Amino acid sequence: MPTKQIRVSSHVGRDLLSSAAAFKTEAAAVWEYVANSLEYVEPGVLPVVQVSVDANEQRIRISDNGRGMSVDDLQHFFKMHGKNPDRLAGRPGRGKFGTGKSAAFGIGNRLTIETIRNGQRNAVELHRTTIDRSVGQEIPVTWLVEDEPTDLLNGTVVTIGEIFLGRLRTNEVIEYIERLLQAYRAKQPSVAVNDHVCEYKQPEIVATKTFSPSPAQAKVLGECTLAIKVSRVPLSDSQQGVVITAGEGNHVGTEDCGIGRKEFGNYLFGDIDVPALETFETPIQPYDDSRSLKLNAEHPVVRTLIGFLGSKLEEVRQEQARASREAHKTEQMRRLAQEADKIAEFLNKDFEHLREKLEQIRAAAASRGPAKSLFGGSGSGSSADDSWARGTQERGIVDSVEHQASDGSGTGRTAPDVVTSAKRDPAGKQSVDPVGGDGRNRRTRGGFHVRYERMGREQPRSEYDRTSLAILINLDHPAVANALRNSSSEDPGFKRLSYEIAFSEYAMALGHELIRQDPDMLADDLLFDVRATLNRVTRAAAPLYLG
């Protein structure tokens, strides 16, 4: 019989910092505390949160009117892997893993909490040096104030200090909060970052489709409704996908099921509430404590949910793609497409000259991959591009793939909307093109595309769709609509307006990509680059203006 016991043990300091590593940006760390502020309020109280970002002091403060914390609450707050009292009481919420104590240390060295509950004020502080010095199961937290009587209302102030990020990106904090606020819209929250009032800005919707799971899916997912919405314009990465909640305010994931890079995939967003993600009995967790908003595909409910979401997103995407193709079959749209191709030709000549510069920027930023990955992972259509499909331009080898129905019959189904992949090979006996274009009618990418689209009178006159490297000119914008109404697509005045719009959007698109690679780029340098781009393309396109 063994005389010594072996026990599972833990180093609390290392556990805490390991959890903190999931919060790599100020946006993710701030949202952790904002979301707690929105959730933990007294019944009937509308949550109010003020985020103060002080770039000079490298400090972020999150203040709220929540229910506050008592001494016992603070003890529980700093307990590693403690079970959330609300969840134990049967109120599902996001406090499953207790990452509030960790998030601050993903971006800073100091966490200070000042909180008031029921007339008692408490304040505590934890510093990274204390965590680093810890050697075992406990880390001492410094009491600054303990049970001090006060007439102030309930609430909490969380301060992240000694932030070690190079530069605090307030705009990214704002964008992140505004995207995720929709999960709390029923609570009518008020959130401000410095002087900016955050609001969930739902894109203009052209269609909404609702779906219910099949009977077999409902046995796993429970009764739930999926709403898929179609935006009038392309969505940014943070706006795309279906927001998944497991109870009100418990935002656990956002999934696009891989359609974001397909034609019209980046126009789709939506929401679904699936409480079964929390109640289904299984030792497999549906998500982890990283707040990545990505679900665990091994979980039974997640596996069924992803299949349900993916099929419905693809159904809506294909419907929108077909509608777009029909809308572009008119004689006017064909003429506009020809004009757009002429504009795109000039843009791509300019883009080719910039490739070397972009590669140098990536190298200086210690990023991996060729310059083409700066633009949505898409190449410029040059011979260096490594994505190829059956085509007409160069010699190559076309993959032989048979697409069959899922039942193995290979019959009775519409042919899948795919392109036969290939590779470029001078010794090949078939013809291939660089991959690009839309839907079945794939064509040489050629870098940027220009398209005329009807995007609504209230939308900007142009948009840059980073996913497909497309510059979209809005035919419904009053300036464009009036120019086309009073003449035709062949009129020099309409052409000049189109060129000016496309060239301006292109210059701003390049500036956007430059700032993505070098967030510390000076505003004067960025402005210089945008102006230089406009000067180059307008000079090169002078013959078009005279046409």
C-alpha cells in the first residue's frame, strides 16, 4: 500500500498569467470589463458604462453603475476557477470562467478595483510583480480601502494601469464594443469611450430570412430561431457572421461557417440564441475561457449548430448571388461593367508598381507572407499568383475532381458552385488562369475590380470591399444617380465622376492597408501617400478623362 499521496496542484500565478495571455489587445481586455458591467446590474437598472482611455498615462478606466461588490464578492472575484454565484443560482451568464481578474494583465501590469455595494466602499490592487513573486497557491491582493461607509450609489471602477502596448488604439476599442453591444440590446445599455457614445449600428438591411432547425436538429439545439440578414453593402470582418448567445447577454460565439470569403458571403450577418449550449449534458465544453468567440466543434450542440448555420448561410448567399447576376444582365449594367473594367485596368497598373513597396513594408513589420496577403489574401493576378483555375491564358494542370451528391448517387442535385482548381505548369497540356471573379463566372483577378452597384441613397458614394478587392460605385447616391439620369453611361461628365470616385476610393484603400501594416504610421505620412496615389492614377488616366 503506497504511503505517500500524490495530489494535483497548481501554481496560481502561472494560471492567472496563462489566462491573461488570451487578452492580446486593449479591445478584448476592455470588453471583458464592459460586458461584466452590462450584465451585473440590479433589476430595473439600465446599465451605464464610461470607458476612459488615457494614452499619455497608458491607463484605461472602466466605470459603471452596476450592483458593485462586497468584501465577500471581491474574495470570490479573485478566486481562480471559482463557480459564478449567478450561474449557481440558475441565472446563465458569461461569468463561467472568471477571467475578470486576468484580462487586465494581458495588456498591463496593474489592476485596481474600486467598488461600492450597499453603502460600503472597497478598493483593492494587484500588480504583476506580486504575481511574478508568487510561488504557490495564493497571491496576496493589496487592500486600499476596506468597508468604508459611503453615501455614493452602487458601482465599480476598474483601472488597468501601466499598459505595455506600444500605442492605445481607441478606435479599435470603440469598434469592438459597438459590434458586441447587440447581444445586450434588450438591456438598453449606454456605453461611452472617452467622448464617443457607442451604439450598435446595424447595417442597412435589404432582406431578412428566418429559419428553424429541422426536427432532428431541434432535438439537440432545442427550439430556436436563426435570423440571417443581408446588408446592402459589404461588411467589415467584425460585422460579419452570426452572433450566438446562450441566454440573454451571454454572447459565446460568432460564426460565419467559412462563407465570408465567398461571393456575397461578406454581406451576411445575423443572430441566434441557443440555451442548449449551456444545458446539454456532456463533459466537453462548448467554448473556452479565451473569449475568442469561437465555439468548440467537438461539442455535440456546436457540431449540430454549425451544420445548421452553414447550410442556411450558404442558401441565402447563393440566392443573393443569383439575384445580383440577374440585375446585371441589363444593357445599361453591361455598358457600366465595360467602363468599370477600363478604370480597374489603370488601378491595377498602379498597383503592380506598388507591390515591391508593399513587400518591403511587410518585411519591415516582421510579417509573414507575400504582399498579396495585404489585400484580403488575394493576389494581384500576376504570374506570381499561386491560386489558379481552369482557364485560357497559360499552360497548366487542371485538377480532376468529381463532385457527387451527399448520398453518393451523384445525380438529382444542382451542380455545386465551384471552380475547378489547377496549378500553373509550363509543361502542362491544359489552360489555366489566376483565380478571380465571382460565382461560376470566374475570371482573371487582375488585382482590383470596379463595380457599379445599387447600394441605397443613404449609403456612401463608394465602398472598398477588402474581401474581393472591389471598389463599388453606388448608383443610388444622389450625385451619381443625377449624373446618370441626365445623360448616359457614355457621357464624359458621368465618366469623369466615376473615375474621380474610383480613384479616390482606391487611394484611401491603399492608405487603409498601409495603416493596417504600420499602426504607428504618422498622419502626415499617410496623407502624403494618399495624395501621391491620387496624383499617379489621375496622371496615368488622363486619356480617359478626354474620352
